[in-house]
Amino acid sequence: MGLHGKVAVVTGAGAGLGRAEALALAAAGASVVLGDVSPDAADVVDEIEALGGKALLVRGDVSERSTADELVSTAVERFGGLHVLVNNAGVLRDRMLFSMSDEEWDTVIRVHLRGHFLLSRNASAYWRDKSKKDGAPVYGRVVNTSSEAFLLGSAGQANYAAAKAGIVALTLATARGLARYGVRANAICPRARTAMTEHVFGPAPQGQDPLSPEHVAPFVTYLAGPEAQAISGQLFVVYGGMVALVSAPVVE
Ligand code: ADP
């Protein structure tokens, strides 16, 4: 129970990786505020409560400032603080670059990059203020969700690849700028079969199980935990040793 007494915010917690992350953090003892646009996320609150954990849902779009505000204020006012932020919410609008619409570009950049920014900004402000008030470093952990697409590109996902590159830079800036207040920030490039990524991954290589969100979540719990105190500004490929280079099917 390495996160006993800690409070976590997890975005995109209604499905896939975010759901597994929320469950794993709760199993480690954290109270979890789940953020998601989807009403299905209420089922994840029920799952956590059925296991004896504490969870609350804030429904809304993470790229709206009001949602980001409510996620942090719910953690602080209902659970007494904020210690862990896991940014995971995302959408895809795959299309080859030559025919990608403005809306497809803007939506993906907005949900991923602005969503990560708003939550990171709000959590950082809370941690900076708390550290100054207490006169001591806080317990603050950020785990952001990037993708190998930021480095290798991905045909038909220029919007997603660009957002994921921005998330790496945001993570490094967070790690560097907030270290003095006690905050640690890292990013993962996960490979997990979810509703969002199903169309991207081919069959698992022979002899290998396809990685599921439940394989990735324990590492996020580790980064969120007290033992990761010395780890910040790092990017982790959580791929089970598989070769990267997946690509979305071409949508012209
Ligand atoms: P993955 O687990 O691979 O990230 P999923 O599609 O399984 O992908 O889950 C993504 C989650 O993010 C879903 O629960 C979805 O409802 C949520 N989500 C998508 N867009 C937003 C948004 N703008 N604000 C909050 N949550 C979002």
C-alpha cells in the first residue's frame, strides 16, 4: 500500500489504460479522482469502491479549463490534497496529412496537449503554493502519456505524433521547473491493446501475449510511488521488449 493516504487524479480513466491506472493506484492505497467525458467512467468508480477504495468522478472534457479546475479542486476539497497526476485522456482522428482537416488537427492537439497542459499547470500551481506555505517540498508526481509516434512518426497520425512530442517537452519542462518544490514528472510510451489502439496493432508476435493496460499500470503506480523519488524528466518505453514502429492504417 505504497500510496496509502495519497490522492491521485487520472484522466481518461473510464476505459483502457486510464481505467487500469486508476484501479492500480487505488489498489496501492490512493484515493482517486477520475476524469472522463464518458459516463462509463462511473463504472470504474463502482469497481474501485467494490474493492474497498475511494474514488470520485468528474465528468468533462480535459481540454476545457473548467474540467481541469474541477479535477484538482475535487481532489483537494473532497480527498484533502493532491499528490499524483496521471494524464492519459486522448482521442484519435487519423487521416493522411494531405487531407487532414483543421478540425482533425485541432481536436487531437487540444485533447492531448492542452489537456496535459491544463492539468499540469493546475497541479503545479497547487504544489508550488503548498510547498511555499509548508516551507518544505511537497509529494508531487506527474505521469504523462506520450507515444513512440513522437520520435518515429506514424503515417496518418501527424496530429497525434505532434501532440505526443509536445507532451515529452512539457514533461521535461515540468520536471525541471518543479523539482525545487518536490515534484517529479515522467512520461511513458505505453503499448497496450485498448479500444483506441486496437486498429493500430497487428497480431502479437508469436509466443508473446499482447500487452494489456494491466501490464502497463503497475509501472505507472511505481512512478507515482515513494520509491521513484529520484526519477524525473525521463521517458519510459513500456513495450515488453517488442519492436516499436506501429502505424495507423492509412485513411486518406
Ligand atoms: P487508451 O486507454 O489507449 O488511452 P481508450 O480509448 O481506451 O484509449 O481510453 C481513452 C479514454 O479517454 C476514454 O475513456 C475516453 O472517454 C477518454 N477521453 C477521450 N477524450 C477525452 C476528453 N476530451 N476528456 C476526457 N476524457 C476523454
